[in-house]
Amino acid sequence: LTAVDYLIENGHSRIGLIGSLPDAYPSIRERRKGYTRALKQHGIEPSYIENGPLTREGGYKATQRLLKRAPEITAIFACNDNVAIGVMNAAQDLGRHIPDDLSVIGFDDIDLSQEVTPPLTTIHVDKMLMGVLGVRQLRDRIENPARTRLTTILSTQLIIRKSVRSLNGSESKERKDYEEDTTTKNRQ
């Protein structure tokens, strides 16, 4: 399940993308392609894209521009969690409550994504595995410089927290389960 599929599953159709510079890293370009592909698969035209630096400040400024241009947006997919935190801050400064007025999903599952209010729904990437594979590829390129470059695609996992609201009239089961699990952990 992709971030955009999850938003659509929860009733969102006006979904923005923040933080996707056209000449960005290959992984960021893939996230933009995934956003576009998921929307088109559901018959939705991807028309809410605002580019900017992949930082909190970049996310903040891009969100201000996007929400002023398209206030009807109900959800935003941010290309990384730092951008998503900037999205949340900008939305709140514009008087929008997360997730009641605007749902937000990030990417990377950084530690801070659990600490913001509300905790950020995000896509988890195994950074340890990414590092191991990166070192292997670097070693292979040093030992075999003529070999064709490889692109490795890692599996990801949707981490459901509290920054997405269902527009279908009820909370998603996963969000309820997360809230119950968090309540249990906080009591221990």
C-alpha cells in the first residue's frame, strides 16, 4: 500500500505533493512518479504539486504557496519527513488542524516523526539495509569500474500514526489500533 493509495482509501481525492524538485535525487523522483501513478490509477489528475527544497523550511514555504493556490486540498504527501513537518507547521499557521482539516503523510520514518503533534503517518525505509547495500555497491564499483550501475529498490512499510483522517465517515481500523497500542504503552 503506497502513501497515496492509503490517502485515497481514506476518502481523499484532492491530494497535494510537496518537496519534489524535478532534478532531485533519484529516490525523490521515484516518489513523485509513485504519487502520479497512484492518482492516475484511481482516475485522479495530479494537479497539486509544489516544488521546493527538501527541508522543513522548504516544506513550509511550498505548503503556504500550495494551500493559498488550492485551498480545497484535503491531504498532502511530502517527499520526506522533514518536509512533512514543515507542511504541518505551515498548515497550522494558516489555521488548519492536522488531521481534521488536512491529512499529511511523510516518507523516511525519522525519529522526530513520532514526536511531532500529531505523530506523523509515514513510509518506513530500512536505513540499515540501505547502508549495507550502498557500501556493497560502492565496493563493487571500486573493484569493477566498467560494470553497469545497478539500481536497488528497497521495500517500504506504511507506518500509520495520527496525521491522516478518514473522510469515509469513520476512522480506519489501523488508526484505531495504533491509538489503542499507544495508549497501552503509555500506561505501562
